[in-house]
Amino acid sequence: MLARLLCTAALLGLACSSATADLPPAGPSFDCGKVKPDSIAALVCADAQLSALDRKLTAVYAAAAKQAAYEHPPMLRAEQRGWVKGRDDCGKSEDKAACVRESYTLRIAGLQARYRLVPATGPLRYACNGKPSDEIVATFFQTEPPTLVAERGDQSSLMVLQPVASGAKYQGPNESFWEHHGEARVVWGYGAKEMVCQTVK
């Protein structure tokens, strides 16, 4: 009986070893043999967590590209090139790994929200400044970190959830959306005055 168990264990071990050998390497999506030493790409190659984020971004980007196939003007590829340059600017940061990690995380969340690749809540409508015609339409996405896409007229803004004591505050490049008990305080544009917006039922 013992001999049979040992034999079975040995066979399982061989099977596991064979399966492990067939697994792809756990590096990033790009060829680490072609990167420059001390570059941000080299840092990604050397860090398992950053490599995993790179692989995830590659998968998310591919899904976004399918959604953007008929996008006019085509923006996704140019934006991705710009993002790579921004990621590489993390070489100027004191904590390069943390900077790169945040860059990947926000890019993944942004693509998932903009191209509707994850579950969402909404759209929810908010009338601002007591004017039903001045409307903010917000859709909340289950990304990590959570995001929303807010639309006002023909403009839209991607915002990311920020830590606050109460309510839920989302921040974009020049916009913010702070919701609490059905009321939202919104800043739309650089230097713009805060608007008070109420949910429209």
C-alpha cells in the first residue's frame, strides 16, 4: 500500500513538474532582453507585481482596442504612447516602483471605465444650480480604484475616487465630483466655481 502511495505521489510530482514547465514566464508582456539597464522597463521586468500589472494592462488594452475599432478620431493608440512616456517619467521619482505601480493602476482603471469593460452603476442624472437644463450625467464603474465618467453637454471627464472623511469624492484633471446624501458638489473646469447638483429622479 505504501509503495503504491509513493508511486502515485511520484507520478503526480512528475505531472505537476511537466505542467509547471509548460506555463509561460511570469514576466511582463514585452521582451525584457531588449530593455535598457536601469530603465523603467527594466524595473518592471525585475518586479513581479509590476510585471503582473503590465500583463493585465496588455489584456485590458486589447479589450479596449476592440471597443475603439470605430472610434473617430482614433485616440487610443496615441494615448497609450503618451501613457508609456508618462510611466517612464517615473524615473525621476524618489520611489520609482510606487510611481510605476500607480501609473499602471490608474491606466487600467481608466481604460476599463472609458470603454465600459467592467460593471457600472448609472447613468445617474444631477441638475446643477437649480437648473434642470444644466445637467451632469455620472456613471460609476467598479474599477480599482473606483472611477466615474461624468458628462456635461458634449464634454466628459474621467475621475478617480479619493479618500475623504464623508461621502464620495472623485477627482479628474480639472473636475471634481463630491457626492453626499444625494447631493453633489461639482467643479467643472480649471478655476471654475463649485456647483451644487441634486439627483434627478
